[in-house]
Amino acid sequence: MNDISPLTDRYINPLTDFGFKRIFGTEANKALLIDFLNVLLPTQHQIKNLTYRSTENLGNTPIDRKAIFDLYCESESGEKFIVEMQKAKHNYFKDRSVYYATFPIQEQAQKGNWNYKLTPVYTVGILDFVFHDHKDDPTLLHVVELKDQECRVFYDKLKFIYIELPKFTKTIDELHDHFDQWLFVLKHLPDLDYQPDVLQDNVFKSLFDTAQIANLSREERQAYENSLKYYRDMVGVIDTAHEEGIQKGIQQGIEQGRRREKLTIARTMREAGSSLEFIAQITGLSREDLQTLDHDCS
């Protein structure tokens, strides 16, 4: 394995794939995900506990089986949650969100005499970009529901919650509530050298401890460096594309690069002795991809 280069940041970047999964995607840290989701959810759907589900969709067709979520979990009362970190604009991002939401709906189908009663499904998107049709709107939190022509909620069991993170501009002294605190951490964690006084409750103490680069194992540090390099490269590509007015083909390249990044991280962790289960939690790779690791590493 290559020697690990020094990292100047104290905390990991939660907008990288590795950082997002380490903070929100492991059993040991699920209290962080529960707290974050409860900030976004209505009172009647507050979560006390949740179970992580496979992020690989087991659809009936090859196309369906390519749908892999960043995080997929279920609450004790049956609500389904898809949680996605989206780094770059996608021409059909909203269509993709609706399509992904159909899988936790369909999996509720029961054989025999079924009454079609469904449990709620939530898609939560943390966006590192601004919707083109909302670029002049300062609103950064969007809760989307099915409504009728009178703007009354027609169906309350399907919700899409989007956070346009670039619109969050508050400083540490301007944070008014727990929602503000979460957005500040998501946006500024790698820029911090210490845990601010305003972020001293137990949830954030746990988060800052989890996010310390010094607490990563050797293989985790290597995996994070690979993820951070991809994130920085992708940001550079997007910035250059915007400057030059080039849009076509960007998303396809981003998706291909993201998969290559995950495979690189997975191989590094497998060579260091990490289990396939842990690698799956960190990368979200499919079983098919993970089954090739032992062959590649042999």
C-alpha cells in the first residue's frame, strides 16, 4: 500500500462519499442520521430508531437493479427513507428522485389479498448545487408533496425533501436553531479547527469525534484521501464546465468517475483486511461489484 500523505484538515469533508457514509451510514453512528432526519420530518413522523437496508435495489429488471441509493433505511413504524448526497446538477434529477422513490413503494406489495395500505416514503436530498428553476429563490429547504388544484395535500405518504446547501450563508454567530447547526456543519466541517461552543450538544460531540481524521484507521485514511481527491477533481471539472459553458456529457462523466472512486476505495479497504459488509456500508457498492474484489486482490 502507498504511504498515506499528510492531511492538513482536522475533520473529514461530509460532502465526499466517504465522509457522508462515515457520518450517516454506519450502525455505530445511526444516532446522527436519526437526529438529522428528525430536524426535517414532521412531528408525527419523528424517528426513535431505524434499521439500515441494502442500498442495492433488487428490482426485476437489469435497469432496476442499477438503482443504488446512497443510504436506505426504515424506521420502527415502517417509514422508508432514501437519503442522497448529490454533488452536481443532473438534467433529470427530479425524475431520478421520483423513479428511485418507486422502489420502496413497490417492495411493500404483498401476495394474496392485500389492501394496498402503504407506509410513508421519504426521499431526502442534500444538494451541493442550486436548482436552475430556483436560482433566484432564497428558499433552501423544499418539501414536495402531492397536492390538488387547491394546493391541499392530496396524499401525505410520499414526500421529497431537498436542501440546496449553497444557499446556506449563515455564519457561526447567526445560527438560530438545530437545522441551522446541521447545515453549518455539513457545509463548513472541513474548514473548522475545533468544535465551536454553539455546537457542544451530545449529537455534535459525537459527530466531531467521528469526523476527526486522527481517529481514522490507516485504510480509512487512504479511502478518505481517494474520496477527497475525486471530490476536488469533480468540483474542478464542474467549475471549468460552467466557465466555458459546456454542459453536455458532464453528468455521465461524473457518474462514471464516482463509480471508479468507490471501487478504488473498496480495493484499498479490502487489501487492508476490511470485511465486505463494512466496505458496502462505506461505499454503497452493489454485491456484484463487491464479489469482484477478492478476485482483483488475489
